[in-house]
Amino acid sequence: MSFEQEAKKNFPKWPIFDDEEVNALAKVIRSGKWWIGAPGVHQGENVWKFQEEFAKFQEAKNCIATFNGTVSIELALLAFGVGLGDEVIVSDYTFVASGSAVIATNAVPIFCDINPETLVMDVGKIESLISEKTKAIVPVHLGGNPVEMDRLMEIAKKNDLMVVEDCAHAHGSRYKGKRMGNWGHAGSFSFQASKVLTGGEGGALITNDDEVADLMYSIGDCGRSKNKYFYDHYIYGTNYRMSEYQGAVLRAQLKKFPAQHKLRNENGKYFMDKLNQIDGIKVMKLTPGTEECGYYVYPIVFEPKKFGGMTKTEFYNKLNDAGIPTDDCYPPLHGLECFKNCHLRKGIDYSNANWGGDKSNDENFPIVTDIYSRSVEFPQEMLLATQEQLDTVVEFIKSLKN
């Protein structure tokens, strides 16, 4: 059997679900309690219980569920007072939401280049980006790989900056004894359809500060205060509430998650060891101190000259033609049309940002530009395959050098 035929063996499909999710959702529908209500007067129970269960799993004191991961970041920034004229340092290698959430608060994101081995925010570059307007940092744990949070928090403390960890890829990731989201002042998670823990959509914040948790709840539920009259609104707020539908599905998915997480970590190491033996291939290096990784995506970086000058597009096409599932890599934020040409909030001054116009030229972000040009990503569900299936992928990539 050829490598191409071998690689076409079925890989796990996503999402993985069974009657538990179906029955949980049907139970909510039949109950007629389709929304969560308020802390003092519950309508449904699933979101309230999911908040407790997810906080416990992430080893955090508080969890505030939201309707997606984008507004979770926005909500945290609002709770920390980020607003007009402030600057927030964000990784340049991430989904647009990490930057657009900053834009939504009328603040200005400042993009930080990445470490060429770990592919996450280069903490050594942060201090050069801090100005008198800097208010917060949003480190992004790409692929579940932790940013060096101990070093980052030292910088944040020295400069009186708030830290919101973007943990959209980092469910279950652990760095130097702490689950991600517990290093910063808050951690934001996504439960979008492709995430390792999914409700189709959904998001959450975790924090170990009770006062901050209460403020986040208030902003996310129309300015209400816990256990106060429902139509009293004490501060500016909006509606970021999670629905009972999402909560019900997430509770069922969370039961399945620990076993999946364990398998992803076992297979992630196995796959890494095999792929790194191929001349011209390097897998995203786990940040030293990483004890568990969420592995939402699995990036590899290749040397074109070792593969006959193959382009990134050609590499992707060959994998896809062979039936090997892939994910597109995120284009660096600095080069996205919305940032390069400032198609953003009206009336906000973005002129001091380190992007926009000529400042968005790739030479100003050399590491992420180079890595993006040579990166290929596999989806998280590939790590739920058997090691024999992963071997077929390794052998196929080896065949591309011939």
C-alpha cells in the first residue's frame, strides 16, 4: 500500500459526542427553561453548574460563562478599566479576536513578535513595547503552549499592568504547577465548535479574585448586581450571557475531556518525537516548564530547501490530497487588512500603534513572518488517532523529501 493510500485511513471526526449530549440538550428544551436567569433566581441550572465544574477543572476560584471567547477577552479588559487611549500588548500570532477584543474597548493593541521555537509571545520583547499608555497584556497560548508566564507576570507587576491570558487553545494546559488562566489576573477560554472543549459556541473567564468576578458578572449581565432587584442596573453593562443550550452540551463534553486531554498529550509527545527526526521538520517546542498542553492545533515548521523548494501551499495541498487533515495557520495580525488599513473604530487615534500603513510591513515583524511562511498545522482531533495512524502521516511527510 502506498503512503498516500495509507494516509487516507480515517482520522477521528470532530466533535465527538453521544447520547449524553443529545439527551442533555433535549432535557433543556423539554424543560422550557432556556436561559439561566439570575444568581438569586435561577431559571435553568446548566450554566451555573458548568461554571462550578469548569472552575474546578481549571483549578480556579471563579468562572463566568459567556456566549463566546471573543467577548470573554473584551469583558475582562473592561473589568480592568481598559478603555479610550489605553494600549494593550497582544501576541501577533493569533486569531483576530485577540486583537479585535482590544479594539472593542476603544483601546489600541500593540503587537508583539514571537519566539521562533515555541511560537508564542516572546516575553523578552514585551518591555520594549511598554509606553505610558500601556494598561494590559494579552498573552496567547497558541496551540495550548504556555507563554513564559512567570517572567511575564514579573514584568506586569513592575509596570503595574493587568494580564488577561488568552486560553482559547489552552484548556487543561499546565505550566510550572498552575493551569493556564491562573497566572494572570484572568484567563479567557473559547468553546467554539473546533475547540478541544466545545459547545458549538461559548466562552468563559476564570479568576481567583472574588471582587473581579462579581464585576465581570455585572458587566456581562447588563450592569446587574448579584442578588439585587433584576431591573436595577448599577453600572454600564451588556449581555454576554451563555445560554442553557451551550451549558448543557458543555457539561457533557467536560466529562469526556480529561481522557481526551490525556490522549492528546501522550500522542502529542509521540508525534513530536517522530516528526522531529525528519530532517527539515520542527514541531512547535513546548515552553520549558510545560507539564500539560491543550494542543488545540499542532503546528510544524518545515525548511523548504529540504523539501525540494516546496512552498507552504504545495505542502498543504499534498497533505490534503493524501487525506491528511490540516488547519490553516493564523495570518499575523499586523498584516490583516483591518489593521494594515485601519478599518477599525471611528474616532479612535491609532497613529501611535506599531502597525498600520508602512508599519505593518513584514520586516518589522521578522520572526512571525518567517514562521508563518513555513508553517503547517494539524487539527487537535488528529491527536486522538492511534499511534499507527500518526505513523502513516510521518511516513508520508518523509516521502515528500524523495
